[in-house]
Amino acid sequence: MSKSSVCGIIFGWAIVFATILIATPNVGMFWDTGSFLLVIIGPYFSMLMAYKGAEVNLANKKWLSIFKNKGDGPASYKDEVGRFVRWAYITQKNGLQGLENDALSSIGEDDQFLKYGVELVISGYTGNEVREILKESAFSSYQREGKPAEILTNIGAYAPAFGMAGTLIGLVVMLANMGADASAIGSGMAVALITTFYGVLSARLIYLPAGIKLTARSDEALFRNLLITESLVLLAERKSPRYIQDKLNAFLDPSQHFLIDRDMER
């Protein structure tokens, strides 16, 4: 579970409710079903006009994924370099057959990009051919993964606009009853303000942060895939383990460098 996402949404909304409780004990006055439906559901219908239904549904599922922990962050890059250095030693000793035996049995089923790349190397493609194929695959994947983040960001941009629409609805109700039912004036004003309140909060505490997080994860995945691409190119070119170590460390922060003499298991 992603602790930052969970803490962010819990404490973000907790601050909002704490502020309301400090201002008034009547929390119920901040609930309006019509306003909630307009702001939360309305932007999704707008997205259905702009995108395919399957893409909007995927974006909704991806929003929930921000609460899941991902193991593709900087802490794992050092292990990635170590993996390819070890494979370089195996390839030196046992050739591509040794690489196939070790790599394909140790790669997880969910790491399809790495598995695909290793299969290219085993098939005998040159380094340039491996780079060309994997770069195309990496950027195509990045483009696909960026769509849910784009949709969530757009929902975040549309939510305040639907809040303004609710504000106009409330003002129309208030003005229409100004000369007749005085009790309707207060309810109309409440709808006008609460809908804007919902629009701003849903954008800033749900959709926009989720879009930013998904974009950051897509960037991390692209970086990892490009690191894997360069690693497999070096394997295809039969570069030495130390050369692979130094070349891949150039991608990383010095604190993440893998050193054969220090980190290699003997």
C-alpha cells in the first residue's frame, strides 16, 4: 500500500472536516445530494464525450491504483544494475543458453517488458536492433499509460466548472424566489456555494493529485524501461560486466550505484 497516497487523502480531507467543525457544529449543512452528483458524476459524462468509454473506465480503475505501492522506484534501480552485471558474467561463462536458463526462470510474469527484451537478446539480435525495438516498445507503453493520467487531470479541470454551473443553478433558484418564498432564498444560496465547494475540493484533493501521481509513475516506468533497454543492448554486444556496471551507473544517482567489488555476491 502506498503510504503517501493514503496519508495524503486521509489528512487532506481531515483538515477540511476539522475546519468545518471549528466553524460550526452543524456539519450536515455542508451536504447537498444534487451538488454532489453534479460535481462528481458530471465530469465523467464530459469525458465520455471526449474519450472512449473503455479509456474512462480504465482511468477510474487507475485512480484506485495510486493507493497501491509500486516497486519500480529509485530504490530498485541498484538491484536492476546488479541483475544485469550478474547476467553478463553468466553470458561470459555459459553463452546465451546460460542467460536464457537463468533469466527466463527468474523474471516475474508481470515484468513483460524485461522478458520481451531478454527474448530479443536470446534470439540473436544485434545491439542496435535490440535498442530500436525496445525503445519503440517503451515509448508506445508510455503513451498508453499516460492516457488515464490525462483523463483524470481533465476531470480535475472540469470539476470546478461543474461547480460553477451548480452555483448558477443556485443563484437562479434564489433570484426566482426572492419576491415570493423567502425560505427558498437560503437554500438556493446554499446550493450555489456548496457546489463550488465540492468542485474545488474534488479537483484539488482527488483528481489532480491522482493524475500527477500516475504521470510520475509513468515517468518512472519509462526511465526503468530505457535503463533495461540499454542494459540489454550491452548484453547483446557482449560487453564486460565492469563496462556494464559503469555504463548503467551513469544513469543513476551516485547513492544508487552498484559496485561489483562491494555489492556482488560471490
